[in-house]
Amino acid sequence: MMPKWSRLHGACLNCGTQRRPHYSKGFCKPCHVMMKRIWAAEKWDLKHPETLTNMPSHPMWTRDAIVAGLADREWSQAEFERCRCEYIRQYRERLTLLHCSEKRRRQRVTGWDVEGALRLVHAYIRPKSAARPYSNNVCFLQRKNIAKRHLKTCRGVLTMSVHRGRPEVTGTRSK
């Protein structure tokens, strides 16, 4: 019989992990921090300033919000509600990312996982001048073709190519 993760829960209620220790209320620490922010944001009320705990002192202003003057004046109730809902949405999205990353850790490794890891390695080792060898004015399909050619002709550690529908990864020496 496996020991329980906590007294009441077998794993984190959000991400399902047992790797990180139980922190509070059935959550591991990263999930609990996000849940605590959501619970606080759900209680925010513009009419009651004492409820504005954990509200960022400097909201994430977009250029449109600055042009509209939100940084220089008091918010209307509708503007405040939109901001509150956006913060809650972003916190829930982070919780979803924690859940998905933990779910991926528990699954079997596939060819797509290896391909993604190889792309990360390639992005890390490629020359920094080759990071954007073309302008942003090039359309998506052209960028895709350029990236494919760049992967094939890279003089780095790895060369990736597709031969008759089967991906091949070969190690090469840089000259």
C-alpha cells in the first residue's frame, strides 16, 4: 500500500503531482499560490479597498490602456471588472499549464516529444546571428521553408532531415 500524499488527498487537486510535497488545502506549492491569487481576486471589490489584497500595484498596461488614460485616472466599475476577470483568467491559465506539464511528465515519451526536445537544443546551440535571418515581412509559409532549409544546412551538432517521410537525426562535426 502506497503512503498517501497528504492526510486527505492522494495527489495535488490541480496538477495531480506527487513529486512536490503537499503545501495546503490539497495543493502543491505552485498550484496553491495560483489558487490563493484566484481566491483573492474573486473577492476584489472597488467599493471596498480592504478587499484589494494581492492586487498588483502596477497592472499590466497595454499600449491601448495607456492611450485611453487608465494609468492616470480612477477606473469605472466596468473597467475594474474587466481587469479583475482578466487576472483570474490568466491565473487559471497558469494552473492549466501546471496541470498539462505534470500530465506530460506522467505520459510515455513519443517521437513528437523527442522532436520538440531536439528543436529546443537546436535553438539553444545555433549561432545567435542566425536567430532571425529574415525579416518579419516574410509570410508564414516562406518562414517555414526557410526554417526547414536552415535545419538541413546547419553546421552545428545536429542535422535534421526528412527522407521518404521518415525523420532522421544525424550527428555531424562542425568544421
